[in-house]
Amino acid sequence: MAHVKIDIPLPKTANIDREAIADAIIETIVERTQQKSINKDGRKFPGYSKAYRESLDFELAGKTEKVNLTMTGDMLAALEPLAIKSNKLTIGFDPESEENDKAEGNITGSYGGDPQPKRARNFMGLPAKALAKIIAEYSDLTQYKAYEFVKANYDNTQSERI
């Protein structure tokens, strides 16, 4: 399985709380995923297939129509800062964990099989405005300057799997 992680660039300013930014990014990803059922780009997650909704597994898991990637809560709870450096944060999963494999299945839509982009639920990342707001909150940058930095340095299309 591939290692699921994202890199978040940070401005090189002396007045920045990198740990607080990492925690706020993770909290935002988890809350958005669980409460709003939307992906890293702000779009709703694809729904469950009819066959799955009618399955015993679906019933036994006590699921509803709401897709929030929280069957047990373990996967999203395992999202963590992997590295905190002066110019970037790396957020993701322990590459040897079951939660990493679950995250990859959701991101690629594979769920143990071949990738199916129409079924993918990529929750790893934030829109540029949300990231800029977090950076501004925990640094000496204005929200405008943080947004300029994010737009120039952050690639929201990445959800690296190496």
C-alpha cells in the first residue's frame, strides 16, 4: 500500500506557531469530513452504492445515507502531523497502519480493488482560503498575505501516495 500524506508549505517567518497550524489543519479536515461530508475541494462525497446500502454490512454498521468516513472513527483519529519543519508540515498516516490503507481506499475509490475515481472520497487537504485563514490565525501574516503565499505555494491537487 502507498503512504498517504500531504505537504503543507509554510512561510519562513519567525512568528508562526507550526504545531498549532498542524493541529488546526487536522481538526478542520476531520470536522469537515465528519460533519459536512465534503472532500478537500468542498464537494459532497459520492454516495454509497445501492448494493451496499441494501447489504447486511451496511445495516450492521448502523450506517445512514450520510457518507462521513466514520464507521469506527479510527481512520480520521489516526490523522497526525508526520513532520513539522520551518518551511512545511507533513500530515498523514503511519504508513504501516491499517488506517493508512483505509485512507488510500477512500482517496482512490479502490476499497480493496482497482481505483474507481467516481467512488473516490479524497478528504486529504484544504481549499486555499481555508488554509490561508489557519496560517494567518497562527502567524504574523494578514489573511491576505497568507492567501497570496498559499496560492503561490500550495498544490491542493496533491494527496501524495508514495
